[in-house]
Amino acid sequence: MAETASDTHDGPEGEETRRDFLLISTIAVGAAGAAVAAWPFIHMMNPSRDVLALASTEVDLEPIEEGQSITIVWRGKPVFIRKRTAKEIEIAKADDAATMKDPEADGTRVKKPEWLVMIGICTHLGCIPLGQKGSDPKGEFGGWFCPCHGSHYDTSGRIRKGPAPKNLPIPPYTFLDDTNIRIG
Amino acid sequence: MSENTRKFKNPVINWIEYRLPIFSFIDDSVGSNYPSPRNLNYWWNFGSLAGVTLVVMIATGIFLAMNYTPHVDMAFDSVERIMRDVNYGWLMRYVHMNGGTMFFIAVYIHIFRGMYYGSYKEPRELLWIIGIVIFLAMMATAFVGYVLPWGQMSFWGATVITNLFSVIPFFGDSIVQWLWGGFSVDNPTLNRFFSFHFLLPFVIFALVFLHLWALHEHKSNNPTGVEIKGDADVIPFHPYYTAKDAFGLGVFLIFFLGFTFFAPNFFGEPENYIRANPLVTPAEIVPEWYFLPYYAILRAVPDNFIDAWGILPVIITAKEAGVILMFASIIALAFLPWLDSSKVRSAKYRPIYKQLFWVFVADTFVLGYIGAHPAEGHFLLIGRIATAYYFFHLLILLPLLGRFEKTRPLPESISASVTNASSEEGQ
Ligand code: HEM
Ligand code: FES
């Protein structure tokens, strides 16, 4: 229809006309408008301000004994905090040279060697690995073991065996003083 | 009066019909004026059974929603209240729970029927593809619905499945946060899942209309796979198939309500009667039975398979490959009309395909069995073989088979095949 009209009124056949220009620019503006209108809908599904406001957590490390772990909740996820024994630190350092799926030196995963802070979510499909309690299985490398599909993590939380592709992630955190940290 | 206005006996109906020709529409769609192949067997009942189940799901769902609270602190309790205190709440919930299962049973049979009789072939490709879209929408609906009672399996199923999207390159993590509306599966997630669970069945309803519209354009396929050629090949939908569908529905309801009343938790997972706990993963995360084959495919990709080849590791990991395979296993079905190269529709006249069809059915059962077990040892091995075979069947066997298979002679017409039934049977 548009063609017929422009063919007869606006110029020689087969050439672009003002009408084509109007048509294309109207469509372009309409599409841009639709995209702009879609954004609030899309963004409304992103984390809201109150969710973001609760995005950091402070933890007192004082009560944790050597060789003991605690689990705290940060952004709805479990964070493992472990005061490592000298032996564990030694093994973790010695293993830096071992072949790994996701090679990372123990030194880059901790701020202070005795404090290992990491997100306790298996990087495979999101289960919570075991190893926080003394009685838990700790896997072949003495760290954590994910029962869901059998991923073994070492004393630095690095993936050593099983389907998980990555080491247990380290959340952003800072030492406020010797015994207090803020995560997030 | 306009020509498309029919004369009905009842003057009120005629009055309405003149203004809104809805009665002739019904009559043309599922009534005496809709011609159907005269030889449809009971495998053709499952479309209407799926349709009835959809209506049952919507009806029970709306009443459940009147008593359900989509909040992490109250969802579990509100469901328990429905079970204990709300009048007939237990019935609504058990019908809805088992209805999901029945819906998938009906649709799986419906899909396999299409595969056996080659119903997806020209000119029914779009009809088929709309069917696959319906199937995907059903899976999405069932998945978000299962999260609502906020039990342990709800929570952990949601966690595992939403995490699948983290494999999307670059944007994976932001997409997962966007799906969650937070940093883990939490209250915002539950709220939006409830909203989607309410919406999607109506989307499915609309899709079913498109599905039937496409169906009515070229009419049903039939067991011979031969197109309708004349009046002798058809009978009116009403009363013949309305009666047959109604009988089938009776049998189906006995099965459906049998489970609902006598074994309502047969298809369920006891773990889901434990309140969701984000800090404790259940010993084993198993999805509902109808997702098991896909779950098996997801977990089938060997870790060292990737390492062994040396080229892939930079690009994809076993986890990513598993996710891709899982989605591919469904998308591949949409391409069946082009993957299957045989001109002959029905397996009845394709001696080799007929056997391969049943091998494929068996393969999906094996996958389902594997999906219910931990991915280790011989389960893992069998799962890998079954996954490989699934794709081998769809992507290699079907395209080749059409070229080499020697098919049986097709009957001249539907009516010829019916009237010569006794001689046909001997073959
Ligand atoms: C909510 C789900 C569905 C409903 C309510 C539904 C409904 C129906 C109905 C009532 C028919 C006509 C009767 C019959 O042939 O059984 C039909 C035909 C058909 N459906 Fe579906 N369907 C659904 C899902 C699917 C799916 C998932 C597929 C395939 C992937 C599919 C593929 C087909 C095909 C190919 C036909 C024409 C088959 C023939 O006449 O041989 N449908 N559907
Ligand atoms: S989720 Fe931990 S091994 Fe799969």
C-alpha cells in the first residue's frame, strides 16, 4: 500500500521517496521507544535497593578456635570461615605446584594465612559442600567434599577432583581490625 | 442473512449466531461439520486428554492461589494449611500435584504418537513446532510451580536449575542475579516464580489455540499417514470422536484419580515436605520424574572428555557442554520434520524405522532411570551411552534411514486401508 502511494505521487518507480524515509524513521523511533519502555520491566527484576542494602555483613572472628569453621550468611549465601591449622596451611602451600583445574596459589586466596574466607557453594551446580563440621567427610584432599556429584576441594578450597570447574570463590572482604571482618 | 449463518432449531441460538457466529465456529471445529479421518486409533486421544488436564490444572491452581502465600517465611506453612485446614484443600492440592504428572504423561504419549506416525511431516511442521513450544512452556510452568511449596527440593531444584544459566558467556552471572532478583534463590525469586506460574498456563492456553488452528487447516494425520482424499475417508468429529474422546477421558480419569486418592505422593519426593533450608543441601537433588531424562543428559558429559581432545577446554567446560546438550536435546525435536528424510509418514509402512522408534523410546526410559540415580560408576557410563544414542537417533539415523529404507506399499486411501483391513492385518 505504501509503495503504491509513493509510486504514484512521490517519484519515479523503484527509487527511494520521502514516504520511505518517513516510514523507516517512524519504525526506528517506534523501536527505540519500545526498547526504552521495556527497560523498566527488565530492570525491575534485578536486585532491588533493600536487597542491595543488605549486601554486606560484619563478622567477629574472636570465638573461632584453630581448626574450627563457621558458616555465616552473606547475601543469602553461606560463607565458610575457617581458622586453618599450621598443617593445613603447609599442605595448601605445598600443593601450589600440583596440577589443578583452576590453578591458583594459596597465597592469593587468603589475606592472612590462618583465615580462609570463601563462599560455600559448589561451583558445579550450587550445592553446599560438606567439611564444616568435624564429623563431616572432607574429601580426598582434606578440605571440603560436595556430596551432590562428588567434587573434592583442598584445604585452600581449590577444586582438585570431580565435576566442579572452579575453586570455591573468595568474597570481597576487609579486615576491620585483627578479629573483625566485613564481607561485601 | 449472510451465507455463513446456519439455521439452528433454537431461535435464541439463531439470534446469537447471526451476530456472533460462535455456534457454527464450534460446529466447524469440534462438531459435526469438522471432518476427521475415519481410522484414528486410541493414540489420538492424548491431545484432548492433555487439553482437559490443562483446564483441570488451571481450575485447581486458581483455587490454590486463593490460599497460598508467596513469601519465604509463609509459603511452606500456607501449603500445610491448605492440606490440613482449608476445606477440600488437600483435594485441590493433590489433584494439582498429580495433574502435573498426568499432563506430562499425556503429552509425552502425544509426542511419541506424532513420532511414530510421522505427524510432524509436511504440511504439519508448524503444528509440530508449536507443540514443542507448548512443551517448553509446560516445562517452565512445572519448574516454577514446584518451587512454590518452598520445601527442600523446591529450593535446591531452583538453585541448581537457575545456576545453569551462569554458563552463558560474559553475562551469565548477571543473568542469574536477574533471574533471582538477588544474590541467591530468595524471597524475590519466590514472588516472581509465583507470578510466572500463574501467567504461563494462560500462555499455554493461547498456544493450544494456535496448535489447533494449524491442526484444523490440514486436519489430523492418521495411522496410515496417507492424506484425506475424499468423503469416504472422513467421518464427522461429532458424535464419533467426541464420544471416543469422552470414553478415553473416563479411563484416563480412573488412572488420574486412582493416584490422586490412593497414592497421592507416589510421584512426589518426601524431601519436599521438609522446609527449605539454604544452608543444608539434601543428600541428593532429584527433579520431578518428567525432567529425569534431561537431568541425565545434563550430567552425562564426561569431565575428561573435554581434556582428552585438547582443543575444546579453552572454549567450554564439561558443565557448559552438559547444559548445551540438555537444551539441544529438546531443540533437536523441533527440527524433526527436516531431520527425518523419509517421504512415508507412518511407521506402519517403515519396517526399520518402526523398530528404531521403539529403541528410541527405550533409550528415553533408560535416560529417565539414570537421571534418578547419582552420576557415578556404571550409572554414569550407561547415561553417557544413552545420551549419545539419543542424538545419534535424531541427528544421524533419521536423516540416513529415509534414503535407504525400503518402505511397504502405502494403501491407496484411508478408506481403502480400512475396507481391506483383514488383508492388511496379515502383513
Ligand atoms: C498442552 C499441551 C497440548 C495440547 C493440549 C495438545 C492438543 C492437541 C489436540 C487436541 C490435538 C488433536 C487430537 C490429537 O491428534 O491428539 C493435537 C494434535 C497434534 N499435536 Fe498436540 N497438544 C499439546 C502438546 C503437543 C506437543 C508437545 C506436541 C509435539 C511436540 C504436539 C504435537 C501435535 C501434533 C503433531 C498434532 C497433529 C497430530 C495428528 O493429527 O496426528 N502437541 N494436539
Ligand atoms: S554441585 Fe557440587 S558436585 Fe555438583
